[in-house]
Amino acid sequence: MFQPTMFAWRALRNAVGPSKGHGARALCTQGNAQHVDCVVMGAGVVGLAIARSLALAGREVVILDSNSSFGSETSSRNSEVIHAGLYYPPGSLKSTMCIEGNRALYDFCGQRAIPYKNTGKLVVASTKEQIPALRALHSRAQQCGARGLQLLSREEAVSLEPNVDCQEALLSPSSGILDSHTYMATLLADAESSGAVMAVASRVLRGKVLDDRSQVFMGADSSPSSAAPADASCQDANLRATSLDTSSSRTTSEETPSGADGHQRRVRADGGGGGIVLEVEDLQSQERMELHASMVVNSAGLHAQSLSHSIDGISSASIPPLYLAKGNYFTLAGGSMSQSAHETCSSGSKTSQAAHEVSSNGSTSQTAHEVSSSGNISQSMHEASSNGCSIQSSAGGHHQGPRPSFSRLIYPMPPASGGGLGIHLTLDMGGGLRFGPDVEHVNNIDYTVDPGRAPAFEQAIRSYWPGLPAGALVPAYAGIRPKVSAPGHPAADFVVQGPKHHGIRGLVCLYGIESPGLTASLVLAEHVKRLLL
């Protein structure tokens, strides 16, 4: 049986030495430290897009993720919507990157045969009291540059979606959906085809920002004089990057706790911009290595703040707080993937190879298509129907009624209290309906959906779909959004910190990358590349 952790870790080890094909470049070494141009921490959709962008620019890239597959958290536990940029303040990163990303994502999906549907969306005012807010939303979205928006009367809206009840509606023709898993597999295949290496089940334990004169010693017997670079072509550059300036009185020596081999590991540094050393552990074998990266991107989503806190040299004052917002989803019994069906049908299954034969040269990278499907909701939902899984309601019976007909996404007006866009109706690529997310503030990551939340969902859904059958909802899945604004406060913008923010050359940290991060991913990646190169 294929074991992605062992393969990915071996691939990372094997990258130290001659080129391994796919345009891969050798990782140069100094002592036991492995030197790499860029490390991207986090293999969600934004991390993969960043890794792809840097690899296509000719940079040597290592992608690290503590999960057993790419896109296992926020990136696969969402609505898979291509947003149009309706809701965000003019001039914000969310607004500009969503609107630009909308075009870029449609183009990319079309060019690469990634499944998508330009469904369009209706934002509905269910009461007359909501009409002024709907018109204000229209005006602000137009100001931001959202495309093709049109206010509709009740009659016009019902003519498009006969099952919808509303007073007025806003039509957003550029909204849509996509197969997010195939999109992420394509990003990874592109990155690997340009030489990137991904190591899953690989946890960053700690790190340290180094100065240009810093020297890294690995193990009790390591020394600058005894170490020889693995690739002579990299020798001069590495020696310049890691030579110890013994004449500088600013240089200090620090002892760090013993590693797994019992040897003390010393980092000599005085801070600054000489790269970052990361200690990485393979979660399967507990083997450890240290990577000395010239550039580091922290795109770890839910774990971005904790990773930054673990890196000595990143000021705590630059790290925003993290608030976890759980979003629960329900679906119709028998109509799509229920929570129980996901647990019983996708456990241990492999990703469909046909869905992942997406690399730019026509071949699929081994890492991209042989990864474990554990925890990846989008992948599991696409596999369920092809695997012949029987979807049952929580009561054990099949939902026998006709599938209601919706061709567009249906969104209510966002709650005045903020905290989300309201419980909306979205479609999956098979035409199934799903509802959510709501907003549940939590302290821990837990993806269990409480069936007791169904009555609140039913009440919210019936505000725009009165025909929802009683008792038809069953739990589907949940996601966690990494927010940087506290409950009850307005939603914060994306936080993208480059060297001008924290003073560390070669470091970019991304915090609070929630919706519309999927839509904005290609644009975010180009923005990060500009901050680094």
C-alpha cells in the first residue's frame, strides 16, 4: 500500500544531490543543514498556488504540511464557490483580489479542464425591510468593480428560480462553483513539474531567523571545517550565506534543547535577514531534519499564528490573534454527501487518478495523485457517487422525493450583526444542494456537525425557500475559518505581511485567509511572489 508520508519524506531527502528530473534542482547542504531556496509552510489552496508561482519563476521550492494530504483543512471544507466580490470594503485586499481572482480562476479552469460551472448567484431580500440594504450592497459592489450586477424585481427573480421567495434580488452573473480538489491537484502538479517537492505529514517544530553571518551547527560532531556541500556548484554561495563573522562582537551563541539523537544543536545568530532555519519532523518516522531557507512563506491557515510564534526572530507584536469560526453544513437526505456517508464511503479510499491527470505536460506527479483522501471533504464528495455509496438520512430512511430544481446559488442578505454571509444554498458539481455555513465560535478544531443545529438551518433556509421539506436536512460536513477579528467585530481584511511589515528579509506571513481565499488564490500567489522576488 502506498504510504504518502514515507514517499514525500524520501523525496525530500533524495532532493539533496543531483537533479531528480521534472526540472528539480539539488538542495545544497552545509554540514547536516539542508539548504533550499524557498519553503512554503501549508499545502492548502493558497500555499499550493504560492508554491506553483515561485516554482514557475525558477525558484527551488519545498512544500511542508502536517496533514497526510494537501488541502485537508479549510481548503476542502467550504462551499467551493467562485465569488464575485460583492461584500468587501472598496480598496481592501479581499475586494481587489477577489474581483481579479474571479477572472483569473475562470480562465485557469477553462485552460486546464478543471470542472467548474458559471452558475450565477441571487442575493435575496426576503422582506421589504431588507431592500435598502440590498440596494446598498449593489451600489458598493459596483463601486468595487464587480461585473454584470443587476437588481431584479420579485417577478424577475422568480422567473429565474421558481422555488425562491423574495421581495427583490441582486443577480451576480459571474459567481460560480468549481471542483476545488482537482484545482489544488493541478496547482501541485504544476509546482512539481517545475521542480517543487512536497512533504506531507511533516511538522515544523521550531525555527530561527538568521543573520548573513550566522552559522548553523547540527549535532555534536558537526563543524564548519568538516562539512562539505553535496553539490560543488552550490558551494561558494552556501559558504557566503552561512559563514561566521568571528570579528563581530554582535554574534552570539545559543544552546537549544537536544534533538532526537541526543546531540545539542547550536544556532549562532544575531538576527536579521540571512534566511530562516526550520526544524522539521516526519510524523511517521519521527525523523528530523533542518532546512535553511532563503525565503519562507507561512501560509498555514489555522496554524499560521502558532508557526510564527515558534520561529525565534518573528516579533510577537506582528502576529495577529486567531479566532476560530466553525461553519457547519447540511444537505438534503439522499440528495448529496451526508456526514455519515463521508465517514463510511471515503475512509481509506484513494483519489481518483482520472481526476488528477492534470499536470501541464500531461503526466500526473506521484505525490499529486497517490495521496491519501483522509480528511479531504471535497474529494470524498466527488468520489461518493462514483463509488455507489448509499446516502441515508439520520433516521435511516432514504429521501424519495424529487430533487428540487435550482440552477443558481441562493444567498440571503448578510446578517446585520456580521460574522458571515448567512446560511446560503449552494450546488455541488453533481447538482446536489448543500446549505451553510453558519457561524459557531469555537476554541478547538472539531469537524463534527451537531444534528441539533438543523432547526435553525431550516428556519433560515425557509426565509428564501419556503418549500423546504420538514426534516429533510442531515449533517454534511464542517469547516473552520481562521479569523483575525474577534466575535462581534467587523470581518477583517486578509493580512499579508512582507519584509516591510516585520523587518525580516525573505519572509511572508499570511493570516486570516478565509473566504474569498479560494477565489483569490492565484492573485494572492502573485502578490506574495512580488513581495519575495
